[in-house]
Amino acid sequence: MPLTSNLLILIITGILTLVGNFVGFKVSPLEAMPGVLILITIAFVGILLSKIIPIKIPSVAYIVTLSTIVTIPEMSMAEFISTYTAKVNFLVLCTPILAYAGIYTGKNMD
């Protein structure tokens, strides 16, 4: 899948997350936007790393590793990242992800 498609999917997921965070948990989209942008950036960089590094490891492994590294307390941006991503309720992220999984599974069923 081209990187532009990955970025588009991440942006759509981010928008759905902002809406769900507002509707379900009454967190203003402007307040949650920095956290969502941080999550989109980490996910996109992880996907980019999976395409650049020649070792065939799923992109989710790069995303998890990257997010773990940037939130180590000794890292300079860890507190900033933790503060803003805490405003995004991660339960809201499940809705678009499960919807994508359902569409993908349904599309591939005979």
C-alpha cells in the first residue's frame, strides 16, 4: 500500500477519533487534536520505517517500539507526548480500527 494511502487512512482515523472523543467523553476536539496528531505521526513514522528497513517485520512492531522509545521518561519529549496523548481516550480508537477490520474481513469472505 502506498504511503499516501496509509497517511490518508491515519488522518481519517484521527478525525473519527476526535469525533468519538467529543461525543463519548466530552473532550473538545481542539484539546485532543495535539494528542491525535502525535499518534498519527508515530504511526506514520513506524509505517515508514517498515518500508525503509529491509528486515521484514510488521509495521506495528516498529510503531510499538518507536512509541515505547519516545515515552521513556529520560527522553526529552516524553512528558509532552504523555500529557497530550492522555487527552485521547484509547477506547475511542477501537471503533474505527474494528470497523476497518470488519470491512476487510467481509470483503475477503467468499
